[in-house]
Amino acid sequence: MVPAAHFDFLQRLIPARLIFDMSEPLNNPVMSEEFFRLFSRDDRKVYGYILALVLDVTAAEDIFQETCVILWKEFPQYDHDRSFLNWANGIAFNQVRKYRRKYQNKRLVFSDSLVTELAEDVSSMVEDLSQRQLALTQCLQKLTSRERELIDAYYGNQETAATVADRWKCSSHAIYKTIKKIRKALFDCVNRRLSSEMS
């Protein structure tokens, strides 16, 4: 059962219907306490990891909630010699992939190759998912669909500037110039957000 002391904590994160799903697997109070100790330490990082991959706050919240339930149910099989955060992010990544398969024809989502590349990049610095990363995620959301398409093509699908330029009927120089402009805009946006949070 979910310990009474943790019920309010869960309600802030997970809808009631999902909390009900979490009432079954952990009957060992010690194991339950261990789960909540580890989860409460890393929950923000898991959410940040998901948000960095989907770039959609609403989707990230839904995926995070489903991930929480799976983490709870599978915790008895968790290898305590392994990083809890890495284990949790592995489960979160699988949930992101399910989300993408479900919505890939209904909304703008990045390619599989880009999501995998992003996941690897985020995982490499997962112990330090900071305000800077969250700020970058928020700034990425401000890109236009055209800018996202370019980022996805150039970095995700690793298309050359010439290939993109041919498809867009422009010069390679124009593509490089646009990429440089996007990168500078993201850099400035992140710094502005961080500065406003510190002031």
C-alpha cells in the first residue's frame, strides 16, 4: 500500500486514478520508504529529462505521471547497485517513445534519430540537470515550426546544409546563416531567463 505519509506527496504529482494503480506492488514498508527517498531526490531531474525530449509541458507532465506509476510497480526489480536516476530515465525514455509513436502524425514531433541523440546528450549530464537546461527547453519551445524543422533536419537527421538548401530552394550559405541565428537566439534567450530568475 502507499504509505499514508506519502499520499499528499503523490497527489501533487499523480492523478488519483494512477495513485490507485500504485496501491498494489510494495507491501514492504522499508522498500516503500526507500522508493520515496530515492524518488523525491530525483523526481525533478526525471521530469526535466522528459521535458528536454518532448519540448511540450503538457505532454511532459502526462509522460512523467505514467513514468511514476511504472517506477513504483517495477521498483521491486530495481538493482540497487545501479543509479536510480539512470534507471528512472531509461523507463522515462521508453514512455517518450510510446508518446511519439502515438502522436507523430498529429503534432510536430522530432525524428527518432534526434530524440535518441537528445537522450544520449541529456543522459551524459543527467546528474546535473540544472536551471540552464530547463531554460534551454523553454527557449526551444519558442522556435517556429520552420526553425524546428531545420534543427531536426540538420542535427537530428544529420542532413547537410546543401541537402536542406536544395529542398528549401535556397543557398547553403542561407542555411548556415539561419542555423547560426537560431543558436545565438537560443543562447541569448537562456541567459535572459537565467538572469531574470536570479534577480
